[in-house]
Amino acid sequence: MWEFSIMLQSRHNKVAKFLFNGLKKYVEEVGGVITSFDQAGIIHIVIACDEVEKSRLFYYVKSYIVEAICSYFKIEFLRKNLKIQLKNKVSISAFEKALQYFDKETDRYLVEKYLCFNKNIFLESFFEFKLKVLKSKWLELTKIANENSSYLLTEDTFIELLKFLIDNLEIGYDTINIISDVDGYKLFDENFKEIDKFGEGGDGIWLIENLIALSPRKINVYTDIENDELNLINNIYSSRINILPKHTAKTVDKRFL
């Protein structure tokens, strides 16, 4: 029997939910057991499976830990160290998200390089003491942004930087369809199948953060309105975006009519 524990502070409960919910499927596929509990401010995620399934499950455990560091821990690090005052929350969220995903392949490589574990791992300790090279890389990124923050207050300069960051992200989807209304937005793939990995829809900040995460090659926006977030998306994805009348969408959630 192979047993493994992931431990992290209770303040990182979102990370714990990401790990537990993501790994649950793979643990059950190999006939293993996964459980989670909070004890003295520490969340424990405990996994057990037959020794013969260890290698297979180990691959998924490693992948999810790497993703947790490169996504959740990185955005937390950026928000703590960035000292830039942009004009609105949508712009701030877009900039933070673009930096989060920028050069992610190198981030993943560095985490995997130092990720050696056997029976358990304390995630915060691993991040603080084993990933100093990665943190130095992120700190340099925030330092450059902070030192040039005055230039980013100019709309054209900010848009150009944001476009540069986003254009250098790896393409994740071929086509994303966006349906908008005064109440919010919803994301669909190229076949107008709802993308539910991010929830059932959301506001402008939700939209731009998830659009950057999906990194589509082409974007179709079905809308009859104009607002700041759609203008920003139109500017930074200018070579990839089509803005179309809402009624031309193949399928529309009734809540968005």
C-alpha cells in the first residue's frame, strides 16, 4: 500500500479544494482512497492506493502540485509584490493574470525540478525553501513592472505591454465564443458547448481572467452592448477578435436573453 499526504495552511483552502477535487477522480480510478481534514490550522489531503498503482497516481499528484504552485501561489505572490496603480479593477486583473500565465512553461519546469517527495509534502515549506530560484524569477518580473509603473499609467503603453504578454502565451483553445448581456458573460467552445470549468458565468473581471487562462486563437463576442471590459478585450486581442450581433449566436442560455 502506498500512502501520501499533502499538507498546507488553512488559508490556502482554495488550493486544497483544487487538489482534492482534481485528484479524487484519478484516485478512485485506481481503486484508491482520498480524504481531507483540517487539524490545528493545517489541511491534510491523504491519498492511499495499491503499490502497483503508485507510479500512475504519482504522475497526477505531481502534475496537480505543479499547477497549484504555478497558478494559485504565483497569483498570490504577484498580488503581494506588485505596486502598480491602474485605472480600474478590470485592467489590474488582466495585468495580474497575464503575468501569472507568462512563461508558465519555465515555471512548471522549475517546480518539477525541485519537486522530490516520498510520503508527504508540506506545500508552503516546499514553496518557501525549495523554490527560491522560482521566487527570484517572479520577484524580478514584479520589480521590472514596478520600476516602469509610471509608463503603464498611459493607456497606449499599458495596452501594448498587455498585448505582448498575451501574444506570448501558449494557445489553449482554437475558438472561444462569448455571449454577453447586462447581467454578465458566458463562455462556449467552438461548437457552442458551454465551458463549465470556470463556473456558470460571471462579470467583466471573471471574463477577462478566464479568457487569458484559456488563451484562444480566435474569439467571437456576441453582444449588443459596449463597456470597459469588452473594449479592453477588443484592444488586446485586436487580431483575433470578431464582435457580432448577439442574435447571430447559434445557442444562447435563456438567462442571457
